Amino acid sequence: MATPKIDPSLHQERKPDWIKVRLPSNPVFFSTKAMIADLGLHTVCESAQCPNRWECWSGGTATMMIAGDRCTRACGFCAVDTAKPFALEHDEPERVAEAVRRMKLKHVVVTAVARDDIADGGAEHFARTIEAIRAVDAAIVIEILTPDFNGKESSLHTVIDARPHIFNHNLETVERLTPMVRSRAKYRLSLDFLKRARELGESKGIKMVTKSGLMLGLGEQENELFQAMDDLREAKVSVLTMGQYLRPGPQYLPVVEYITPETFELYGEIARKKGFTHVASGPLVRSSYHASDFNPIEQMGL
């Protein structure tokens, strides 16, 4: 498939009024920042330039990013550095667990850079992190956001066997735009990966839900977005997030369109009618934004 091109005349760089980010003033923000630095941890909040970092850190929460801050892929939308990664830090899972303990989290989200340089893609590191968090408090809801591990079955088994409550892998965009937006990742592989994750959990008797996310404003058409929703439901995905793509810098893909809050609300309603159990849809929604609003133990009886 040829890589699609974006018409330069469609680029919209000026942010609309509804894209507003408040600067930090709450002292909790600075204590969260200091704690993360003290433990030598990385967060997707900083590395991916998340617009909600001020709000989340001020609320005493953060999304941990394990396996370093150097990614082996160069996706057109992502601000995480692409470079040769350092070796995995053996004590990182315990440091993540300590951060969870200090923040007194009841719902924790852990993601990672893509580590195509490692045979299992970092799956064992994910599993060890899950186990370390559970050792802090067995009642914590553990959500993981993983790369595709190049579709490797053994890596998927490793992560599922660690028994996360929520398994998240982002589809990111519609099928037509995937070759332009995502480095190496494939639309159909991601769908199959999500479906296999759900089926593996069921076959092992593990109570787990699957989740995925889409960025809007990259030039997708409505019919393509609705097809992506249908494809995710076909893959048995229960939870969906949809948010506005924001360009991290001039070297990244441009914004084609800013979707209005009203349209996001409409898309959210359509997604719910298609059968998603929980949907978060809005301009500043990200995979882990207000993740604790969905509690699979309470809402789905896990």
C-alpha cells in the first residue's frame, strides 16, 4: 500500500479556543514532579508532551513509561525520542511500584516505548512491573498500554499471564492513514493483537478487558472512523478513547482539522451505540486521561 499524502492546503496550525492548557499552580504538581525525578522514572506525560500533564500531576497521578525513554520506532505523531535504547534497568519495576505506593494510586497506567531491539519486545519487563505493583496493593486496578511486540505470541502470553485488569493497545488512526502515522505498526496486526489478547485472557480464565484509542484530526473521514470503531468491536474491544491529535513540533505530522467538542460528543454517542462499554471522547482525551473513571471491577464485575 502506498503511503497516503496530506494536502498542505488543509493544514491547520492555529489552535482553537477549546484547546486550552492551564499552567501549574497547585503544589501537588511540583511534589509529583520531584517524586518522579527522585525515583529516576520516565512518564509518557513528559516524554510525549501530553497536554494534560499539568492537570494529572496536580492531581497526584502520572502514567509511568517503562523500558527507558528511547523508542526504536519513529511514528509521525509521537514526541518520544527515537534512538538506540539503553539496557533495561532491572530495578525499574520496583521503582514504579514505589511511585505507586507514594502516590497512593488505586488505578495505575503503565506504558512503554517500543523495544524492537529486545527479543520479547519488553514483555517480561511489563510482567515484572505488574507483579511489583500488585505486591504493593493487590486491590490496585492495573492498566497497561503496550506496543504490538511485533505480534509475537509468546510476548503476548507473558503479559497476559501477569493478569492486568485492562489491556490497552492503541489503533491510533484509520486504516488508510496508518502507513503515514505509525512506524512499522500495521492496522490489521493491531486489531489481531487486541483480539488475541482478549481471547488469551478468556482461555486462561483471566478477567480482563481490552481497550484502544484513536487520534482525530489527521485527515480521516467519518466513514473511516466508524469503520475503525466497527473493526475494534469485531476484535472484542470494550473501552475506547478518542482525542484530538496535537502536533508536538514542526517535524511531526501536521494537524489537518481541529474537531469540535460537540463532534467529539457525537462520536462518543455513536461509539456507545456500537457497543463499547465505556467511551471517553473529547479534544484533550488521551489513553490514560481520567483512566480511573472506568473501573472494570465495579463496572464489569471483574
